[in-house]
Amino acid sequence: MRVRRVVCPGSFDPVTNGHLDIICRAALLHDEVLVVVGANRAKLGMFTVDERVAMLKEVTGELSNVSVGTFRGLLVDYCRAQGVTAIVKGLRAVSDFEYEMEMAQMNYRLAEVETLFLTANPLYSFLRSSLVREIAAYGGNVSSLVPPVVEAQLRAKLTSPGQGAEPGR
Ligand code: PNS
């Protein structure tokens, strides 16, 4: 079966230039890309699910075959409900491999949902959302790591009363 529609899942707390690179490349390879924010553990993060979705919508706004949504529960159940047979994920470095391999094999075993890996652009192989949150929290410059709208949201979040970066994954 040809893979026309794919799901590109993640926490996206917040979306980085590395995520965006993978989403753009997935959108060139497939007819339709559903970018989905996992809402199971979102309360532990820095941004709410709605905020993450809003940022993703803004930065993917010009990609006509990309939509943004959320899912709760098992990713394979979401895929099944949407009639999607493959997940696209980015692979940054060897350190990602074990975790991603485990999830990919389990998702196939649970529901025969395939996982397609795109290797990260070397420019972004060191980049993850938790590092961005930490750098921003300590006043570092994240302008080359995230889209401008995300940089602005980080600044707003970190300067509003009672807010702070939560390290974590
Ligand atoms: O940004 P991340 O940490 O790579 O996102 C991970 C995510 C949300 C894709 C993953 O945790 C996930 O799929 N969660 C849903 C629950 C699930 O299906 N767990 C079983 C995986 S085998």
C-alpha cells in the first residue's frame, strides 16, 4: 500500500526548527501530513496543548498538505481511527535510536503501523525542545533554534508572573 497520509507525532513543547525541517520534508514526500501533539502528559510541560497547537499551526501555515491536531491515548489507536498506516519521525543521533526503535517496533506489533525515519539535518542534530526551554529560561539566545513566533512565545511565557521553564524531557 502506498503511504499517502502520515502522522508526525510529538510533544512539540515547543516546536523547534528541527521539528519543522522534518515536517517540511515529510510534506514533500507524502500527500498529507497530520502533525499531532500527544496530550497524555502535556500538563507536565511548559506550554499547554492549545499553545503548542497554535504555534505549530502558525509555523506550518504555508504548507497546504499539513494539518495540526492532538491525540490522547495510544498513538496507534489514533492512526487506526484516521486510517493512517505510517508514522514519520526524525532521528537525530545514536542516542535517539534505542527509544525510537522500541516505539516503532511496539507500534508495529500493536497495530502493524509502520514508522518511517527521516535523519535530522546535521544543523539540528543537537536540538531538542527541553534544551530550548532551558536556554530560554536562563536568558540565552534561541533565535537560531526555533521559529520567531516560538521565540516570542517563550519570552512571553517566561516573563509572565508565576511562569517558569520546567526542565524535563
Ligand atoms: O516528542 P516525543 O517525546 O518524541 O513524543 C513522543 C510521543 C508523544 C510520540 C509518544 O510518547 C507517544 O506516541 N505517546 C502516546 C502513547 C503511546 O502510544 N505509547 C506507546 C508507544 S509504543
